[in-house]
Amino acid sequence: MAATSRINALPLPHGWPRRVRSAVVHAISLAHTSLTSARGWAANSWNARVRLKKENGRLGQEIQLLLEELRIKDARMGHLPAQRRPHYPPTERLAILELRAARGWSLAQTASRLLVTPVTVAAWVGRLDEVGPDALVQIAQPVNRFPEFVGYLVRRLKVLCPMMGRVRIARVLARAGLHLGPTTIRRMLRGPRPPAPRRAREAAPRVITARKPNELWHLDRTAVPTALGFWTSWSPFALPQVWPFCWWASVAVDHCSRRVMGFAVFPGQPTANAVCGFMERISRAAGRRPRHLVTDQGRQFVAREFRRWCRGRGVRQRFGAIGKYRSLAVIERAIRTLKDECTRRLATVPCRLTAMERELDSYVTWHNAFRPHARLGAATPDEIHHRRRPAARLPRFEPRHRWPRRAPCASPHTLIRGQPGARLALEVCNLGERPHLPIVSLKRVA
């Protein structure tokens, strides 16, 4: 008892109550920074056990962070009385019962995890086989009549590939053989919207065009952050833009076909010699060099070594205008697409160079071969670059029974494959088992 009183009587540092909360945040941010650096070293270790231990540690930390996130959300809902909590819809009730079966939970465990009572869960189980629109438990999307079938395919594709907009969905389905207009897809997804006010037409900027592949290439580099990015809680609120906090990626894009000609990953900002080596490799892979090369005025591209390489290979280098909107639109849009559809959809950007190159290589393969491009009218970059007939121009499926064969369809206009009134099944597979790289196909069913 005396020892306890002496400990409680110890004086605290001056201002301690005012700074303890910010100190906790700083300590956690510092721990995250040190862990990122240590894991980056372990990811490139020659010892397989060290790499496995690093991956196990990362997964364990991720599980703990997800559990803490769920606890915070459950604590917020737990403050509400049970009668005032929002009810689960019929489709979510079925999802809860499916999760219970997969987990092997009892009624009490299910009720505790989902913030309901055991009596409620027992009622859902007892009324699981009810049918009709007023059933207590229902499936997510029933398909009862043929007019709903195409809408079901569109909505299901939106669930499986949420990054796709209505125009992308229309072009992907057109490549698979089902031609729908973007306005039809919008109506199937969320209903018509009021028309947007018209904007004044802006003057078209002067652009650079290319009439055939490999005539004009665009080249740029970008930083891809690993883990949670560059931010920290202390001054100057940023981490150095080098590995293991980020990778630097160089990307080259063909102007005519929008094809990604190649990429390279560097631990730091690449030098002029590194960019020259990268351009030499992709030029050999393509079988030729571009006539023109458009870049910004970064230090790599204005260096003497890079300009000498361009002159020695007969490549005419051009620069985008400083501060001019759309002067480098093609390569900037390609890099944004790469980040939105690849690196930002990864659970964690890899810390190993080979793993990072593998992820980007899979995305580039999918982008060139399977992703329809808006500029190309539902064609893929490989189809334009290699002068192949686009899949969207092949004969299409017609799900309407009485649709005349000579009547027009949604763009692009094509002939009907087989007989009208085809019933279709949607198949979505992923390139290399990566959910952010979908490959969509349709097949006729009985």
C-alpha cells in the first residue's frame, strides 16, 4: 500500500496531459515507418524463410488492423438500442446464414457477431424456405423472366467488376457478343437521371496525331507508393521517395494504338542512362524505334546522354508544353489508368522488385489484350497495333426473339450470330487469379 502511494505521488513532466495523445500518434507512425523499412529488406532477402516470416508478419498485422476496424464499427452500432438499429434486408439475412454455415457458428455466436438476438437468427433459419416477394430471406438477384435476364447480366458484371462504368460495360459485352447501348446499361443499373446542363464548348487544343503504330511514342515516369504511402505524422509530413517507401516506374505508350510498349521499375528516380537502357530494350522487343518521342522536361529526358541516344537512333524528341493543359494527356492518362486499375487495387504494393515487375507485367498484358479502349471504339490496343479485326466487330448474340435480323443494334453495328432469342450465361475469369484483371465472355445456354 505504501509503495502504491509513493508511485502515485511521483510528479509527471510539465505539459504531459496536453501532449500524450499526439505522442501516441507519432509513435505509431514511427513504428509503421520502421516496419516498412525492415520488411523491405526482408522481402529481398536471399533466405526463403526470412521472406516467409516477413509475409506472415505482414498478414498477421493486417488481420489485427482489420479486427480493430471492425471493433470500432461494432462499438458505434452497439451504442444504439436494439429496437433502433437498422434491420438487415432479406438478401443480407441470407448472406448472414451463409456466413454462419461457413464459420460453423452457433445461434449465440452469430447473434453476437452481427449484433442481433439469437431469437432473430432462429427465426431466419425457420423461414429459410419461404418463397414470394414477402419472404423473410431472399436471394440477391432473382431471374424470373426473360426481360430481366440481360439486366441481371449487366448488374452481375457491375458487381464482379465495380471499376467498370456503363461505357466500359457496353464495350466489354460487345466484345463478348452482346451489344447494348450505354444509356440502356445506365437504365438497367440505376434508372434514368435528369439531363445535365450544357456547358459552353471549349476551343479544341492543338494535339499531336499519329497515323500508324510505332510512329509516335510517349514516355514518362511516376512514383508508386508502397504500404500506406509517403505521409507521416511529424514534420515535414513526407517520407523520401525511394525504396522501400515507393517504386519508380517508367512507362512507354504508343500514340496510335494506345498500347503500353513496355515498362521498367527502379528503386529510385531513374537516371538518364537507365532510361536509355529501358528504351533500348523495348525498341528491340517491338522490332523498331519510334520516329517521334514525346516526354516532359524532367532531368532524365533533358540530359546529354538521353539526347545523344535519341540522335544516334534517329528518334526526334519533343517536349510537352510547361503548364499547358493536355500537352501530355496520353501518357498521363495511361499512368493514371495503371494506378487506378492495378497498383491502387492491390492489398499491398510488393516490396520485392521481382514481385512488383510481375504485377505490372500481368496488368500490361491484360491492358493490351483484353481491355477495350474508349479512344479505339471498343477495340483493344493489341488489335489496333497488330491490325487484327476487333472482337466487337464479330457477329453478335441477339437476346430478343422477334428482333429483325436487318434491324440496327447498339454501336458498333454487326450481324446476328445464330438465331435471335439466345439465352446467355456470363463467365468472368481473372488473369493470373488477380481479381482486378477480369476477362469477360458470354456463352449460349439452353
